[in-house]
Amino acid sequence: MGPWRCLLLLLLLAAALRAQQQQFMEYVERRLALLEERISQWHDQSSRYSTELRDFKNQVLGMLETAEKEREALRSEAEGTAVRVDRLEREVDYLETQNPAPPCVEVDETLMEKQVAIAKQRKNEKYTKLTDCSDTIASVRAMKILKRFGSTSGLWTKDAAGNSEKIYVFDGTANDTVYVFPRMREFTLFSATRKAARIKLPYPWVGTGHLVYDGHLYYIRQQGPFQVIKFNLANKTVVDSSVFPAEEQIPVFGLSPFTYIEMAADEEGLWAIYATKENEKNICLAKLDPTSLDIEQMWDTPCPRENAEGAFVVCGALHVAYNTRLPSRSRVQCVFDVSGTLAPEDASLVYFPKRYGSHSSMKYSPRERQIYAWDDGYQIIYRMEMKKKLEV
């Protein structure tokens, strides 16, 4: 090949390379232009999204501020409603006190004749008071809800005669174990029973009518005839027992069918509240000798069993609390003074604030002048306001 031909070939190759280079540069420029266009689109979209996000954030902040204002308004409205409800309850209490409902005593002429005959027979058997107690309940001064413990029905109390600070708890309406807390603090602070001692009784108990009095537990035996067991809490032994001399006993309270005998204590001593088939519409009362469990005297009271949920004795006067089958506020609607020193019109109709359900037990402490109540599993203390009796 001649030199001219080599030179010509080189020139042709150089031209082809320049053409390819030009095409490559044009391709690169087109790709860069496309990338610049896409970057510009992304920038525009990003700017638009940022603007929308900022607007949405401002909108959410406004909504949150509005919601906070509405929440504060609702809270203030709820507080105002609670205050009005509380005021309304106080006004209802006052109105009911000023205009009490008539006692649920069904007029039974036969029963009235029988009561008159019994009264004539016993006119010389007037109860001789053991103390100079002349107080009666005026109202509930304060109420304190301690806690919620155990079953819906039960009993908690202190020793009604001694100075012990121990708390005795009977959980349920049938069992054989009593929980004993050393002080109110341990009972209040601890939800479990690990701080409590356990006393296993020789016989199971029934109902919620038991009583701790002067170091002894008086409780109702579950099986067989209704028997009052006197149990020494110090040495854990049975001291005495007595079969209650009442035939065909029935539940003493219409709303508490598990209690047949309600043991009670006051300034005068030991009492038993019960009911019999013979006089099934009304409640009976007996004065007991705490040492021998002998019955010293018995009364047929005018207080009906129907809608009764509990009872206690204060200064020789039986106070029966009533409710409804759909639980409402409890109130003392019948008072029977065994000594006859309390005028019927002077007996106050004590109202207990509605809280949960109905009382399964109400134990009066003559030393502290307060009632230990068990309301639907809640343990409550009612502090009582007292006043002097106006003698008949």
C-alpha cells in the first residue's frame, strides 16, 4: 500500500471518530438536559410538598389548640355539674328530712291488738337501764370510705367494749376464718391479707350478724339450730354456747336473707336482733347477759322486716335501716326504745348517703360513736352526731 493510501485511510478514520464524538456529545447533552428537567420538576414538587406540609402542620396545631380549649371547657363544665349534683343531693336530703316518707308499717289490727295485750302484760316489766346514757342519734356527721376488700357482703368491726385497735374482718356470709389486722393503718394501706393474722374458728359461721365484745367473739354457727357461740379471742377456745330460744326463725332483715341473728352492742351491753315465723312481719329484740348468754328480756318491736337491710342499738334504742330492692340511699326509718325514754316524734330519721349498693352489716361502736358498715364490698365509717333524748 502506498503512502497516499495510508494517509487517506487515516483521514477517513479521523473523520469517522469526529462524527462519533459529536454524536456522543450530543447524546450526553440530551441526557443532561433531561436530568436538569427532572431535577427542576423534583425541586418544584418538593417545594410544593413543603408548602402543603407546613400548611397541614399549621392546621393540626390549630385543631389541637381548639381541642385543648374544648377539653378545658368540658372539664370546667364537669366540675360545675359535680358541684350542682352534690348541691342537689344535699337539697334532696334536706327535703326528705323535712318531708320524710311514711314508715313502711302495714296496719294490722290483729297485730295491734296483740301488741296492746303484750304491753298491758308488761307494763310492770319496764326495762331498768344499767347506765345513764341519754343520747340518741341526730344525724350522720361525716362519712369515710376506707377501701374495697373481699366479697360484696361481709362484716368488719372493732371490739365494741375494749380499747383494742384491732380490726376484725369477716369476708362473705359463710366461712370459718376471721382476718385480724393490728391497726386501722394496716387494714387501709394493704390490699392483700398478708398483714393480717388468721383465726380459724372451730365451727363455720353464717350471716353477717357477728360481734366482737370485751375480748370475745359472739358468732352464729352455720349448721344445726341457730346457736350463738362465745369464742375467746385470746386463747382461741369456745367459752360458751347457747341455742337461741326462738322457734322457726326467719331472716331478720328482708334485704339480707343470709342473717338470722344480728348481735349488737351499745352502752347498755349485749343485744340480739332476730325474727320468728310467729311474728314474721316485725323484728324482735332481746337483751343478753354477755357472761352466760342468758336472755334477760325480750321485746316484739313495731319495726317491720320488709325492706330492712340492717340494724344497731344505741343507748337502749333499736335503730333499723331500710332501703329498696333496687339499692338507693339507706335511712333509719324505725326506732324502738326499750326504756320508753325516747319520744317517737323525737327520733331522727337518719339518712346514709347513697354510694354503691346496700349495707350487708352495720356495727355501732359505743366507744367511738361511729358505725362500721360494709356496702357492696366497700368498708365505710359513719361518724354520728348525737343529741339528748327528750323524755316522754
